[in-house]
Amino acid sequence: MRLVVARCQVDYAGRLTAHLPMATRVLMIKADGSVLVHSDGGSYKPLNWMSPPCTLREGVAEDGARLWTVTARSSTTNGIADTLQILIEEVISDTSHELGVDPGLQKDGVEKHLQELLADHPSHLGEGLTLVRREYPTAIGPVDLMCRDAAGSAVAVEIKRRGEIDGVEQLTRYLELLNRDPLLAPVRGIFAAQEIKPQARVLASDRGIACAVVDYDALRGLDNADDRLF
């Protein structure tokens, strides 16, 4: 990645025209070919940019100032390629850094983590609930958790980060299949999520499925309801 701090003027021509008057900005040239123009405000969003594939050509303007011309390879307007022209009055800093291959964003609180935590603490879903197995196999896919309640009855648990109608439908299909097994039946269901949409809650209730809203921080021991003021 190349980072240039410079006083510059930026003009975009293509599907629309846009102009940024002379000011100090950060120019970011990434390894994927994208070029982004950032200011010291505006949060994470660039003021202007050119997405790859594009070509950056460094030249000199008529007045001797440095001129970058970024041309899109695929996007055209009336047969003319979209262009970003960056007129540089003064370069304050120009550095390049080899970042290497990024492993990608690893989200905290996704379904896998919820499943692991609830497998360790199934009683959060219902008093007396104990774990039989994670990823309980069926012919149409694994049930997240198979548990037993205090009475010894089977309980199938489907876990989502955000509970919506399709998750209820998925659990319904599992329950229909599991209740055909005389060694398991009757099997009831629990739909667990950090947030459950009202429509999903109504559908679950209509199908006899219990809903459980999961407090992720409480499961991890980061939040204690007894310590809250409200």
C-alpha cells in the first residue's frame, strides 16, 4: 500500500462531475489497484475514489505540478472512460508498505460462538436443560444443539445471531424429521438468537416453538445483570 499526504486538487469526470479544491489530503493506492482520497474527517468514507480495475499514470501538468490521472478500465460514460485527476501542489509524505495477505475479518458473536457458549451453558435456554450433542445429525443437516429437559424429553435448539422467519422454518423442518424417530419423539424446539424479529416470534409461537433471546456478553461472563442500575 502506498500512502501519500499531499496538498492536492481532485477532479472526477464520468457518470457525474465532482471537484475537490486544493487542500491537504491522504491519497491511498492499494495493491488491488484502487485509489482513494481521504480527508481528516468524514469517518471511514473517502471523499472520492476509483475502484479497480483502473490505471494510475503519474505525469506533469502544464504549470509543472505533478498530475495523477486515474482511468477506469471498464466503466465508460458515452464512450469516455471515467477519470480521476489529482493535481498535486506539494507532497508532505510519500511512503509504501507491504501489508501481505490479509486473513479476513473474524466476527465475534456469530452463530458458531453462540453455539459453543450455549453448549457449555444450556440452562440459559431453559431450567434443567442438559446437552446431549452439538451438531446433531439429520438427513437434512445438523441441528445446532440436541438437549434433554428436566423430564428427559428431547429438545432441538436452532441458534442464529439474528432470528428471522427462515430460521423458524429451518427448525420446523428439523422437528418434523426428528419426531418421526420413535426413540426421540416427542421433540420440542427452541429458537435462540441475540435478537428475534417480531414476525419470527409470531411464527414460532404458532408452531409451538419456544423463543429464547441470548445475551452474548452475559454468556461470556462480561456482563452481570445483578450489577446493572437498570
